[in-house]
Amino acid sequence: MSKQSSDPSSDQRSYSVDEMMARLRAGEREKRQQDEGELVTRPDGTQVVRVRRRKRRTKQPEAEARKRKKRSLKFVIPLVIGLVVLLGIALILLVAKYNSRGFQDEFEAGLEEFTGSQISIERLKVTPVKVRATAVRSEWPEGSMLERLELSELEADLGLGGFLGGSWHGKEIVASRGELQLGTGSGGVPLVRRPSETLPMHYEQLRCRFLNVRFGDERTTGVLLKNTEATLRMVEDAPTQVLFHGGNLFIAGWSPLEVDLGMGQMTSAGFEIKSFRASPKTLEDRAAGELNLTTSAAIHPGQPVQLNMEVTNFPLSHLVGTGFGSMFSGQVSSQAGSIVFGNDGLARADLRVEFSGEDAGLAGLPFLENLRTIFGDTDYVRPEFDTIKGIFRRSSGRAELQELRLESKGQMIVRGSLALSAKDELSGSLEVGIPESKVITATGRKRNEVFSDPKDDGYCWVNLTLEGDADDPKDNFKILLQKSAKETYERRDSRPREDRFDELTLPR
């Protein structure tokens, strides 16, 4: 054998790549076996490698999470139970505190500081979700613009946060019914005050579903507002607003008006009415008619309350009141009206409305029937006028129609003034104008001497005085007709027989 073939190095150089990789893997396995195993000689002389059992290294997230959760619950459950117990104890203590006499006294003191009145609360009851009271009564000092306020069945939402924190917040406090007595004194108690630091309430508004408002001496005056929904809205950095909706408005001498919407505001200067709309209560009148009240200046304690009044398509019968209402009909409007309340309250309210309108009617006065007889025209019994204007005033129970003018072109003009006393006694004077074409015949003679010669745009006039009462009005037209007929007969009887013969035989 040659020397080259027996050289080991020549065998190694002839290895293939696959063989080399196989040898490397085998070496690695042998090394791992040596590291992991142990050579053991059996009793029979054979040798084996004892392999160490390897531990599983595979991670199991779900199992680990369950273990962690179990460990956490061991600490959380007792903690939650403890917190619940503490919260229950705190709630019990707070309920006992809020419903104690001492807390109610402090609460009333805070309200007194806020309102400037003496407060008494009946059956204040506080729970984690609501605050309730059977009644709250406020009485202001003598001379204040506000005298007394009584609210019943009050409640407000509270919430657990406000209950625990001791600061009660919410949207509104609601009262079922209320009575407000307005004063007429000159006391300086302000209408708007800063909330007391000891007062835990911070609600946006106070609402009373059915509120009655009285003005003046409650023993002699009636209700100004009845069963209206009133809302006192308190917003930071803004005037305190007062809203009214529904209910009835009472004005001396008028039938009740239904309140549509009213809005006012309280400032340090006083109380202002921005708008107060109402309509006649009866359905047929309500369809056409609206009254709106405003104030041109803030209302101050001890000073007369003056309200500006505007009426639009307002029933004339309602405007002139129950006395004149049976005589006049139609719809009128006014931009110049006012109501002034003095210290005597509603009974002494002064009302003045300068009005005008179209399609007015007149009825019930005796001279209308006399005109029908004279001219043979039934339209005179209940005449309809194209235009009407005048001034209506009411003061201390006395009602007046001043500068009255009703005109129906080609038919009649009525102008003058009427008055009804507090005892319903009628007085006044009217000028009734009839077109010249109806009074003067074709021959130039008057049909009746009770009328004047034509003047004022071709009308012949007669002056009438009124008396009686609203239910049974009287005028002196019939007396004037009788007097005129007698005077005419006497004049004719004193003339020569020839003139009387000509008068009887010549056509008129």
C-alpha cells in the first residue's frame, strides 16, 4: 500500500458537506447526553447513560392569571366589605344628622340669612336621594315689599354625592302649592341677597306648580294671580329671573284673564316686568285678544307700582268692564295704557287705556229705538260702526269712557263721555249726529226739530244726557222729542190760519 493512501488527512479532506454536518449534530447530542446524563454500570457489567428528567418550561398565562386573581380576591373582598360597612355607617350617621333638630335649626338660620325673613320648616326629611318638607313659611319684616310666602309639599333631588359631601346641588326645588302676599310698605329689605355660607343648598331654580299672589291689605283686596306656575331661576352672574305660566290674572272691574307667559327679573335696583301676556278667559274672546304688561322702571318698595299696558285685538266689552260691557262690542288695540297700584292695593288700582279699533257695536241705550221709529230704519237699533276710539279709565271703582267717538259713514256718529260710579250709577252726555240727507227733506224742512242745523261735515246733532244704571240705562231723547213736538205744535197753532193751511197742504 502506498504512503498516500494510508494518510488520515487525505480521508478528512475527502469528506462531503453532509457528512460534516451529520458529525457535528452527533457530537452535540453526545455532549448534551453527557451533560444531562450520567454513565451507570449495571450489575451485569453493562453500562447505560441515565438521563436526567427535564422540567417543563412551557408557560400557561390563563392558569397564572387565575392564580393571581385568587390571590387578589383574598385581599379585595374583605376590603370591599369593610368599605360597604363604613359607607353604611356613614349614611346612617348622616341621615341622623340631617334629620336632627339641630341641623334643621342651622338650615333655617341659613335660609333666614339668604332671604331676610323669618323661616319655619315643617317636617324636613332628608334621604340620600331626596330632600322633602311638608311646608315652608317665610315672613318678612313690616314694611317690606314681600310680606309672607307659604309653600307646601316641597321636594328636591339630592344624589349620593351631595348627600355625603354636605353640599346639595340640583336643577330645582319643586313646591306643590303656594301663597305669596306682596306688601306696600317702604321697608328696605332687598329682593336679591347673597347665599349664606352655612346654607348647603345650591339649586338652579325654585318652582311652584300652583301659586296665588295677593297685593295690598289681604283683608280688603283680592288675588292678583291665581293658580299660576311660578319659577324663581337663580343663575350665577345674571339677574334672578321670575317666570309665570298659566293661571288667572285679576284686574279690578275685569273678568279673569288667562295668563300665557310672564317674565320678570330681580336686581339690586328692584323688580322689573319684562313681559306679562294674558288673554280673556272665555274661549270666543280668547281667540282674538291679548294684553301685555311691562314696567318702564324697576318697582321699589313704598312707591306706587306702575305697569305699562298694550292690548291687541282686545274685546271692547272686556276692556270697558262688566258695567259698560253690555253696551259696547268690537275689538280694539292700544299702545298707550297703564295700571297704577297705590298703597291701597288692588282695590285702588288706576287703569287708563287710550284705544282705537274697527267694527264696533252699540246697544241697549233707549235713543237707538227712538231713531228707528223716526227714520224707519232697523239698523239704528243695533248700529255697527266703522271706527271707534276713546279713553277708558277706572279708579276706585268708578269707570269712565272719555273722548268717545263711534262713526258709521252715512249712518250715524256718536261722541261724548259716560261714567259708572262704584254703585253702578250711570251718568254722562252724548252727541248723536245723523247725516243731513236723513234729517232734511227734499223741500228743506227738518223731519224733527230736535236735531240741529247741519254742521260738522253735514251732520245734524242732538245732545243727550244719560242716567240709570248699567242694567237699565236711560237717556232723555224721548223727553226732547216730546218737548220739540209740543213747541212745534204751539208755533204752528199761533201762526195765521192761511200759513197753517199751506203747511198742511204743501208737499214736504
